[in-house]
Amino acid sequence: MNNMADLNEYLFQALDAITNDDLTDEQLTREIRKSEAITKIAETVIRNGELALKTMMHLNEYGYNDGDVPVPEMLRLKGANDRKPKFLGGGR
């Protein structure tokens, strides 16, 4: 998992696992425990992503980023290059 899109996909896979009607009670309990752990980790990853985004926005707002600071890996879209999105000051 390298970015928010991967995290989102993984969370939906966990949701699919706990909504599987074919699971035994023991299997369901195990999947629920896994989902709870995944959720805790996902919350930390999301908070870290929010901090990375706020940092990029702060650098742009106060003129510290003249275009040579790449977008953090976790904030990139799959297949996108390092060009900053326009709302972060890119595309100049």
C-alpha cells in the first residue's frame, strides 16, 4: 500500500470480508478483529496524509516551495507524475 487509493481499496476489501454470509461465527469473529486493526492503522495513515497535505499547502502558501518539492508518494494518484495539482500551486 503506497497511497490513499490503495488504502481505500484495502478498506473495501475488509468490508467485503466481514459482510460475507458464508463465514462461520469463528471466521466472522476473526475478520472483525482484523477489520478493527486495519481501521486503527488506516486512521493513522489518513492523519499522516492530512499532515503531509497541510505541509505542502503551507509551503506553497508562504512561498517556501518554488516547485522543486515533489508531491509526497502517499498523496499521488496512480499513474500521475510529480507535477503539483493546481490547488497546491502547480501548473505555473
